[in-house]
Amino acid sequence: MESRGDDIILLNAPEAWTLCHMKKTSWYKSLTLRAIPAPVRIKGTVRWRRQELLDWIEAGCPPQSKWRWFPKKSGK
């Protein structure tokens, strides 16, 4: 898969599981078990926030029941 770069905010499933170093089957099993962050649904599409996934990995990959994402505010 071709890299789209760090400027992409929302990732599709293949981009998300690649970022998380997971296989497709593991990704969907983890999604069913609520072991990964919940996706964002926009007009029938399913996407994951890139920064949320990175923060989730940094936090040790907790399950959805324990995961709360608070985006960092950009300093202006």
C-alpha cells in the first residue's frame, strides 16, 4: 500500500491496521471485541482518527471501555 503521509487526519481500515502494525483479520476481530478505538462514521464511510490511534498506541492499547481520547489543543 502506498503511504499517504502524515498529513492525513482520517484513515480507512487498511491504513489504520497498517499504522497499528496489525493484520486485517486481527484488526476486524479487535474491532468486534472493542479492543481498538471506535471509528468515526461519516455518510456511510468508516474512518479512524490517525492521531487518536497514535495516542492509543502510546497509552498501551487499552480496550474501548478504558480508552478516552482527549485531543491535544494546538497552541496559537
